[in-house]
Amino acid sequence: MAGRAAAFFDLDKTLMAGSSGMPFARVAARRGIVSRRQLAKWGFDHLRYRVRGASDDATQEVLSVAKETLARVPAKEIERMWPEVLAGVLPRVYPEMLDEIYAHQDSGRPTFIVSAAGNDGVRAMAQVLGMEGGIGTRYELDGEGRFTGRLDGPFVYGEGKVKAMEGFAAEHDIDLSASFAYSDSASDLPMLRAVGHPVAVNPDPELAAVAKENGWQVLRFDKLGRRLAIAGATLLAAVVGLGGSRFASRRRSSGSRIRRH
């Protein structure tokens, strides 16, 4: 007997403008887990990501730094950061994507975030948005509840997302062939091809070409909202790079529309 359909959403640049990594990094820096120098580098990397998108090499570098940074840090310390991190993430959530989440739920399909970000943070984000769950990268803990600097499962990126989704689907009786997946990036083509209903969200050029060739659904948001989001990222990078005050310009487009193709 076939399982139920579900909807899986990438997080960065799909559910939200930009990367969830910067709000995490700013909170970690205030708590002394991340140096100001590293924060400044991430600020400019974040701007590059907003403009150019992710690359495999850059993502692997972020993973390497994350593992090194978390090594020997108590899990409880990271857990206590999430309310403050989410306060920085939630203003960046696209209202159009919330509408998509609610439409799936109203049709009886559970909704899940699938992201390379840490599993605890992904699940916390999903809970706040009223979704049914989240699938993120898990980091190994030692007997004292501290991170070891190693992964506990697949890195939830590229083919790793598919592996994580397949395991999750088997455990929760979900039929991927009847399910939906949303992403902005060609790096998520394995995830999109793993489901019966792929959706490209403000796609990068490579994903846009693949979506057009295969007749996939495409969502494009109001361009003004995207320009304001990029302007906010530019200001953030400048402020962090100069070692200035701890604020970022957060803009949210109101009344924007989705164009479906």
C-alpha cells in the first residue's frame, strides 16, 4: 500500500531570504563561540551567496568550519541560542512560502524543512512555522553532551538530502513519488528529482533551465522584494566587515505576488 504524500522545503533562499547561517553566526559571536574575524568572513560570504548562490566547494568549506567550531562545545549552549537565532531568521521568511505550506497542510499533506543546517535548528524552525517536522544535519555528541566535531549521519546537502529524505520517508510512511519538493538552487536537483512534484523557487539560472526543460512548476516572487533583501545583505556585510554595531537592515516586502509558470 502506497504511503501518503508530503511537501519538503529547502530553507535558505527558498523558505527565507538569504542564509540562516548568518543569524546563527552573529549569536555565536556574541557568546564567544565564533571570533569576530570569522564573523566578518561569513558576512562577506553571505553577501556572495545572496548574489551568486551556493557552490559545492563553498558548502563543504562551511561544513568543515562548522565542525571545527562546534568541537567540544556543549550541546546545551547551542540549544539555548535557538530563540535568539530564530528571532533573526523569522523576519526573512517569505510570506508567499508560508502560503504554500498552509495550502499543502489544508490538502492533507504534512510539511517538512530539509536543510544542510543543524538538525536541532531546522526542527526548531519547523516547529515555529507550524510545520510537521524538519530534517537537518546531525552532529555527533560525546558522553558528556559536547559536540565531537564529527557528523552523526549524512551531510544533508546534494545527494545527502536524498539519502536523508528516503530514510525519513520510509520511517514515516511517505511516498516520495507523490510528494512535492521546493528549492531555489541547482545544488538541490537530486532532492527535486527524488519527488513526483518538484517546484523551483526564484531559481538560479541552471535550475531555471532544468525546470523549463522538464516542465516543472516555477514560483517567482516580486523582484522589488528581492532587491530589498539583497540591499539588507549588503548593509549587513559592511557592518560586520567594519567591526561596527550589531544590527542589520531587515526588510520584508509587503503585498508581493507569486508568478506561476
